[in-house]
Amino acid sequence: MSNTEDRRRFLTAGSLAAATGVVGNLLGRNVQAQEPMPMDMKGMSSHQHGEHATPQMPADSEVQAEYDGYSRFKPSRGNDPNSDYYLGKMMPGFRPASDGPAPFEAPDLDKLPYKMVGGVKEFQLVPMAVKREFLPGYEMNVYGYNGSMPGPTIEVTQGDRVRFVVTNELPEDTYVHWHGLELPVQWDGASELCQEPIKPGETFVYEFDVHEEGTFFYHSHVPMQEAFGMVGWFIVHPKKVFDPPVDRDFGLIFQNFFIDSSQNIADSWKMDWNWHTINGRSGPYTTPLVVKHGERVRVRIMNFAPMQHHPIHLHGHTFWLTGREGARTPHSAWIPRNTELVGIAQATDFEFIANNPGDWMFHCHMVHHMMNHMTEQVGPRMRRNTSVDDYLANLDSRPAVDSTRQDPGFGTPGYPQEMKGMNMSDAMMQKIGSRREMMGMRPMAEMAVMGLMTTLRVMPEDLYHKVMETDDLVEPGEVFTEIVKRFGDISKYNSGKKMMPGMKM
């Protein structure tokens, strides 16, 4: 069972408590706060002031809804860039620091279990060939750990002593490097420089103290194995919870692969890349990050691309760059952004207040990274109305190529590549849309999410409860329409058409 499923089970079991623990009390207000901008200045309608627009604070929360003119419940600008609360910089979450660090969530990835042995946290790590379903029906052969690509998440606390028993099930030598951690050199995992190779079938034990805190990762130190996908999170929670504490703590690993149109085997020798994944899945199969209106959210992004950087862009919010390369940045050096370039092998932490309800894009802004399975062989100029499924169904009989066809559009550069879409079977649609995290999104929302793209969903407390803490049916568009009613102008909203079985995206 994945940690996502574990979390959902926990949330469902605790739904009654969550529902009764929330009251629509009046917003807390800092008497020293400056008045926020009038709503009309932001082009918003009077719907925000309606009955349903009143945000809800957790009954046991001691934090405020507004600090120095910055609201946790609506887009707003604090008036003083030097204020600690400008753009929500130091605004706390609902969660008190005394509760300890917020649980780390890497959607679509499991956590690596451990057992205590003589005061040491002992983990079993198995490098191995794995299959990973990038999209429903697109199962690719890659390398990973313990049956997963990326590997399962290692989560420890600063000061822990850890032991990793690594048993190599790959058909070739391997090593494990603990990226960013300061440890005795014999455990660094650099091939030959620090240790002998771990031969197929052999076991090697790493053991060291973790004195740091922050965002780290582990990976093979054989370059071609890295390109094959061998990486995983290594999260070290601080002994003293970071200030301000966050409510949600997400992790996204960005990767690129080359897999030819008639293949499901990644080619690590290629110098080009046509498949893009977040935590091992391509959009729209990436699982949205679902949060409550007003929460403080941390997203840790790690770029494990072989040779491409990623300008990461979040819609609808301004985030603070609070950490990079495994270290917490001092508050004075935090930088506000809505797009940040994350270089290869960099781990970067973003934090923001989820003050703008809706379904928001969170993605790499490189054009080719917002697509899937880019290859000339599926272009309609070469093979009209032909999908990759035809190749996979019968590799001995390839669809005929017709490069002689004429079309007025062929004189237009780039036309008609039709790379904006793909064919989705009914089964594929069902697998993507049936996840609770997707329910209530705008009909055909999947069209907009491909490649290195996912969604940040910010929901008012009651809508979050219905989607994530119950088994109630949620119709396509239901949540999005309700958010428009409460926070936008429903009279100017087109709800769109519903996706029908077999519809081409």
C-alpha cells in the first residue's frame, strides 16, 4: 500500500473528527495590520463576500488569518516588503511547532521501512530492474530500488544513526551515493574512489550518523544507472521544527528518459529525452497536491534529469525559495518567486500560503517538457490517426508510412505535429480520473496536464473534507464550479463539456 493510500485511509478514519473540529468562526485579525486592498481593486466580484465565501479556521488554531495586510484566505499583498509577513513569508501554518515536523508526502511513492537494531535505524535497500507505469498502459522498463522508480523515500530525524543493508539484484555492479550528506568517506559510495563495487547478488552495508537536516537524496553512482532512474528521497527532519512550521510537506522528483516509440525500455545512452516524469509518472497521471485553503505548504523539488534544467512555475501563488542543496536558507535570504530554475542534481524547497482556492498548474515551463512521448513516428503526417498502441500491439507489422499526402496546413511550420494531445482509452481515463485527488476537477482538465506537470488543488475546508475524507461521489467539475461560485464570478464562467468515453484529448 502506498503512503498516499495510507494517508487517505487515515484521513477517512478521522473524517468525523475533522468535520466537527471546524467552525466558521470570525477571522482572527492583527490589530496592527494594515487594511488589505479592496476586493474591487483585484477585479473580483461581490461573490467573495457572500455566505459561502467565509473561510474557516481550525477551532484549535491560535494563528491569525491576516498579518500586516497579508491574508491567508485571499490573494493579497502586504504593503511593506520589509515586513516579516510580506507575501506570507513568516506566516505560520495551522499546525503548531509542538506537534513536530509535518509528515513528508511524496505522491505515488512509498516510504522505506526500518527497524531499530541496537539504537540504529536499519533499512534494507535493493537496487533492481523495475517496471514503472508512466501513464496507464505505458509500463516502462527502468532501474530503481525495492520495486520502485524512483526508489522509496528514506525519512529520518537529525541526530539518527542509520544503517543501510544494500543487496544488489541488478545484472551489473552498483554503488549507492548519499547525496549532500557529510559522512565518513568510506560510506560516500563513489565508485572505486571510495569503495569496491557491489557485485550482482552481493550485499554491502553503509552505516553513519546523520548530523544534518534538510532535503537530500540517494542514487547510484554509475552514470548510466542514474539515467535509468536510480534515485530516491532522503529527508532529514530537524530536531527543532523549522520556523514557521508548515502544514503540508510534499516532495516531487523530476526525471527525463528516452524511450523510442516502439519500445518500453529506457535508453540511457541517448543524448535526447522524450518522456518526462514526476515521482515516476507523467501528467496527467501525476497525482495532484491537495491542500486546504489557508495552509502553509512546503514543496521540495529535486531535478534528477540527465542533462536538462527545469524552470518550475506555480500558478496563482507567489512562493518563497526557502532552501537549496539540502540546507535551510536563513530568512533574510529567502527570495519570492513564481518561477524558479532548478538545476540538475539540485534539491530546492518552496514555501507558500495556499490563499487562492482553485486547481493550479505546477510545472516545468520548458515547452518540450509539457508533452509526453515526443517522437516523429506518431505525427499524423507520417501515419494518420495512428497511436503508439498500434506499434505495441504488433511489432512485426508497422503501420504504413504515407509521406506523400498533401494538406494546406503542411506549408505551415510545425503543422500538423499534433503533439498537444494523445489518445486515451476508456480504461486509461478511468484510471486517471477515479483517484480521489482528481475528483471534482473541471471536465477534461486532464487535457492541460502532461509531461512534467501536476496540479496544486486548494480547497475550502468542507470541499477538502468531501473529496479527501469521505467516499462520497464527486461529479466532474463539481468542486471547481463551487469554488468559482464562492471566489469568482459564476455568471462569467463556462463549465465546459464533459469528457466522453474514447474522446481524444
